Amino acid sequence: MKKAILATAACVLAVAATAQVKPGIEVLRDNGFRELQGKRVGLITNPSGVDNSLRSTIDILAAAPGVQLTALYAPEHGVRGDVHAGDHVDNTVDPATGVPVYSIYGATRKPTPEMLRDVDVLVYDIQDNGCRSFTFISTMGVAMEACAEQGKQFMVLDRPNPVGGDKIEGNLAEDSCISFVSQFPIPYLYGLTPGELARYLNGEGLIGDSLKVDLTVIPMEGYTRNMDFRETGMPWVLPSPHIPTPESCIYYPMSGILGELDYMNIGVGYTEPFKLFCATWVDADSLSQRLNARNIPGVMFRPIHIKPFYAFGKGENLEGVEFYVTDKDAAPLSLTQFYVMEEIADMYPDHKAFDIAPAARLKMFDKVTGSLEIRRRFGRNYKVADIIDYWNKDVESFRAASAPYRIYE
């Protein structure tokens, strides 16, 4: 046991020593927590909020000289990651620090005035996955709104965008589909770090009723926006249970929209979350051949047979395809699942996605795509050609609008 502990410690030290990028929490610590000196601090975080030695931001701020950590705020999964996806989080006390933990993924998703009473500055430190439907950026935005309303400062300790700092796909979320999985009018893949996104939301008046918060972003050191997460040398701590690797962030936007329809298994509950398209009624070889014949840029498929042990298709023999991303920059990540739906509708007319999905799942599909138009247009003929222009219509305008808020070259 002692040898195992020593080996683990050695590995952690090795990661910290070779990391090319310092996350915001390390930059803050290196400057002596200057921006937080003498202040009462609240912290929104989860297990992904760590330094390069895997020490939690909670513990770092709790021990920081001149800093008073007065409150923690638990988003989806909780501050220590002990709550399952979608489950409500309860108010509690963090046993390691004795600091009260307020739930912002339960009765409320926005910190209340009472929750912020003993806070001067609210700090946000969570590793994002770069996709609009991942709820942590919604948490960040509504927390910014709460701070603006209550005259509190807001700080983002920045982290990389693991999909890439230039990858932008999808229409802006529209008013009819604003929800916690599409909280703000940004593309499905928005190509910004959390800090850059906070600057954009604040600068463009997108929090509350055109409110502005007193915002500070602590940038990373050594990061460039074209970096793959592996190139940063930073340790990956899964921000949610089904995002076990940095590559999972690339797979998530490729299958997650289809996954909302609950008519095919996308690997959640198996060993390849978000990397599969399977069902009992699919012929794996035929689907693989047809998808590869499309020559989708940067994506390849192979047949696969699985028996999942959790969630959709539990205990059943399923077959379908596993996909591989050979060129992330060239791949139409978010449209890949629509190509799959197109082939499925042609191969299996009785299994067209919108015909067999439960009504509640159709509503969730609309929320995640951020528009009623995607389902309306695609559902006519199940052809990607019918949505591709609409899906991409806001990409270049958003790229131009967000450019002034970028921090990294």
C-alpha cells in the first residue's frame, strides 16, 4: 500500500513538472492571491477544479493566506463529484474544510441573495467541454447575473477549451429554445475558453437584462488556442462521469444531440461514452459501409457489437458503429450524428428518429439544438442537406463578434 501511494505521488509530481500550461488557479497562487486579498470568497467548482498536482481549488483557497473562503456552490454533480448526472444537489457542509455548500443544481440554479450574503467575490473554476449543452457554462452565466444584481465581483480561473479554441459550429440558441442546456445565444460549439466566454457574455450584455458584472479573468500561462488538451500537459479530471478523457469532449458534440432522442445507444453506459451509434435493429456492417462511403471529412466508422450494462439497452445485444476522428479540424463534429440519422432513416424507415422518440425527448432535442427549425427542416426528408445552411448560418458572425474577447493567440 505504501509503495502504491508513493508511486501515485511520483506520477502526480511528474505531471506537474512536465505541464506546459498553468491553469488560472496556479497563476492566481503564483501571484500571492493578489486579487483576493482581504476578501470573503465564494467558489463554484467541481472535481475538475485542480492544479497540475491534482490539488483541489477548494483546498488551495481554504489555505490561501489573506483569503477567507466563506462559501462553496455546487453545480451539477456537486463540488466533490459525488452526485450523479441530473440528480439534484443538496445544501451541505464540505467535510474537508467545514465551509457551507450551497446547491445551485436543485431548488435554484442561480445563487440567491442569501447565498451571496457573506461573499465579496464569487470565483468560478470548472473544466468545460466546449459545448453549449454542457450545463457548467450556464451555471457560470447565471452566477454572473446574480453577482451583477447583488453588486458582487466575479472571477473566472481559466482553463482550456478541449474541443479547440477555433472550432465553432451550430446556430445561435434562439429565444424559443433557451434553457439550461442552451442558456445563451451562442453556437453549439463556441470556440472560447470559460474566461473568454465570460468576457463575451459580459461585454455583449447577455447576462440578465443587459447587466454587467465586475469581472476578472485569471488567464492561463503557456496556452495557445490551437492546443490539443493533451499538448497542455495538464492532468485530465473528468468534469462529469461520462467525460472520462479529453477526447470525450470531441465525441460529445458528435452524438449527444442524437442521444437526447433515446432511440439509439451512443455508448453512455458502456465503455465508450458518446462514441457509438447502436441499437437492436441495426446491422453493424451495413451501417458502417454506408457511413464510410459518404467520406465525411475527418471521420471513419467501424462495425461494433456491444452489450451495455447501464442505461439505454441494458443487458441487450446491440450493434452499430464506433466512430474515429482522424482530423478534428476538418470534421463536421456536430453534423456527424445527423448523417447517421439520415442513413438510419433510409435503411430503417420504421425507425426514423422523430417518429419513435418520446415527445419529451423531442422537446429536449429542440432545446439542445437551440432552435425549432432544425427538427422541422430535418424531419421533412431526413437529409443533412436540408439543415446544413441553417446550422452553420451564425458561425462566421459569431467568430467576428467574439474575437475582441479572446485572450489567447
